[in-house]
Amino acid sequence: MRTMGLKDSAKALMEKTRVPIVPGYHGERQDTKFLREKAYEIGYPVLIKPAAGGGGRGMRRIDKHADFEAALQGAIRESQSSFGSSRVLIEKYVASPRHIEVQILADNHGNTLHLGERDCSLQRRHQKVIEEAPAPGMTPELRGQIGAAAVVAAKAVGYRGAGTVEFVADGTQGLRAEAFWFIEMNTRLQVEHPVTEAVTGLDLVEWQFRVAAGEKLPLTQEQITIDGHAVEARVYAEDPDHGFLPSTGKIVALELPDDIRVDSGVDAGGEVTPFYDAMIAKLIAHAPTRREALDRLARALDRTLIAGPRSNVAFLGNLCRAKAFRQGLIDTGFIDRSLAMLGAVPQKRDLAAAALGIAHLLAAPSVNDTAPLDDDALDSTSPWAAATASSWAACVRSPCRSLSTVRKRALPSAMARTARASPSTMSSLQRREGVSGWTGGRRRLRVAARPPNARPTQECCRDGRGSGQQ
């Protein structure tokens, strides 16, 4: 783990074991003039990477020699701040890079095997968004070659347990035997391991425990088979319409699909804070073919509803339906090049979506039986207790007809009745002031919060005359 924890030492070891590595410099000397000369020798474009850490932090792409020094200083500062180390390495930038990683397992009896590959090329700012197994365009022969390289890498450090050996492939002409190179090894079970479990039918966490208990791996390499295709989407509390800014707050309501695998550690009533990772759930779809797996995941995302923090659910659905992705014509820069096509840009307000939401609120016979989301019970004399269709209508017809009169405590039940609409119709009502929104796949409704201390009168919400004022 120590050897593989630093990219420069890991690459030096891989070079000795003849595992292919990206051309570059990963030595001890770190002065600016020397590194600039090395970048020139390698040939632009190049990547500067921190020797420690991961997740794309501190990484810089440089396309021309004049920009090298400023990029180097920025990479060093971020690396020092994030990982406590200023050491960097320089690599040749691979055109149309595909991120291919291989799941390996090793026991204490000299057995090491691989469980096939995952394609993690759909990334945003070097952060994985969607992962799949097997990789589109992967042949059995190439799988054997890249898998063997991963096993050599693991054996070179005497690795035990579950790990991932990561490679970058030149995708300009498809996956080829002479165009993949070692990047690093993650000495742990990764977030995206469920897609490997889905296509192999194996429980990797169980295998990890068995290895730790001293048992031998239960299968040989020849017994590992790949069945169908699996795709995983990471659902985050973030705002794709505004640069994927993190979104925090209470999860007012949460509905996740029940016909595919869902890994989640949050529930309705929980809170997304700025102190931890903003992932809400992982959705994993498995099917006989890649097309069917993507269709299944897209439909599951359509049924995923989140009220409270903004989320990337609709963005993920658009990504699953993107033509280039479905054709396998992707690399790690695909998302950043396609933000407008994927709907990850500021949207105009959609009055049709608002009208649809109001229509279904008015069609609801009653929400009196909705349990409050907090501990305080509603006073029977409160206008909010009279949450009938006529009272909603009164609010809509009267001077207080703004959606802000909808009590937040009644929102989840009412929103659950909101009908499906197209992504374009339901795309923009998650950016207004107040309640963060109700978002999900093709259903999205935005409800503004009630201004402080503003309450409709009894006449407005009870007798339908529309005479109340806010």
C-alpha cells in the first residue's frame, strides 16, 4: 500500500516489471527549470500530477511551453494543501483518454486474479460520474492482456485483498493492445465495485473478508465469467445548472427505485451537510446487453425523486440517453464538452411545469392525512389544516395565489402526485429562492418558500373567496 500510495514510486516499480506506463518523468529532482525541460522533451500537451493523493486534485494539463511555470506552481500549491506533499510528476497527455480499471483480488496463498475491467471514462473534473462493466469495445484478447498486466502489478508489491489497477487508453482508434498504460493502483475496494459484482455474480466484500480470515480465493482465473452488462450512476446533491455547485440541506422526501440495486446511506429527514461527500445514492442497473442496461438505468433515474437539496438526477438521465455515450464514442472529456447538450447550463423558468404542478395539486382530493415532517402538530384551526382542493384553489385565485402559499410540510404528498413530463418541460424550476426543489428524472417541480412571517388569512384558505392578503 505504501509503494502504490505514491504515483512516482508506483510507476518506477511498474517500469521495472515491464507493465506499460505513460511516457513521462517521475523522478526525484523537482526544481522548476529541470521540470520545464522535461516537459519540453516529452512534448506538449503534458499533464502535471501530484505524486501523492488522487481524485484529480492538483492535476494540470499544459498545451504550450509558455504556460508551464504558472501551471506547475498551481499544481504544487494544490498538492501541498490537499496531500501535504509538493512533489509532482509529468506525463505525456494521452489523446481521447479512456479510463479503464481492472478489479483484482489476491489471497495469502500466492493466488492473484482479475475480475475483468470497468470503464470509468464519464468524468467531470476528473471525478467519476458513470461507470460500467465491461468496457465498450473490449475484446476477450485485450481483456486477458490488460488483466494480466494488472495481476503483475499486484504481485509486484505483494498485494493482498481487493484492489483496483487503473490504466489510461488512447481511444482515438478504439481500444488496442499497444495503446494502454498504467496510471496508479487503488489499494481498496472502490465506489464502483457493484458493476463488477453484477457481471460476475460475486460478492467482493465477502471475498475480502474471506481473504482477511486466511482463506484461499474460492475460484481460479478460468472460472471467472462475465454475464451481461452493468452500469452505475452516482447521485449527488449538486446543482448541474450552476456549475455543479454543492447543494446542502434537509432531505424533505426521497424516493429511490426498487427494481434495481441501490446503495444509499441516507433517508428522508436526513441532512446533506458541507462537511462530507455529497453522494446520496448509487444506482446500479444490470441487463443482458449494454443498451438494455442503459435503458433500465435511465428509467430508474426517471423514478428517482429528491425533495430538498438539488441533485444531478435529471443530468444523469440525459447522460444515459446521450447518443454518443450509447455509441461508445466517449473519453474523459466528453461531459465537459457536452454540458449544454446534457442540460447542465442555466435554464429559463418553465411555466408549463408550474402549471402542471398546480393542476395536480388542485386535483388532489385532500392532503389532511399527510403526516407532518416535523414534530409539531398542526392546529386544527390553522388554515394549513384545511388542505383541500378548494383551499389550494383559493390560494391560486386570490392575491396570495403564489406557489409560496403551499406549506412545506404538505409538499411531499402533493408532489408525489405530480405527473410525468418531458425533461425539457420540467427542466428549470429548481433554481428559485426558498425550498431547494423537488427533482427527479423527468419529474421536477419547483416550489418557492413562503416569505418570512407571511401567512394567508382564514378567508383566503378556508372559504375560497380569495379575499386574503399576504
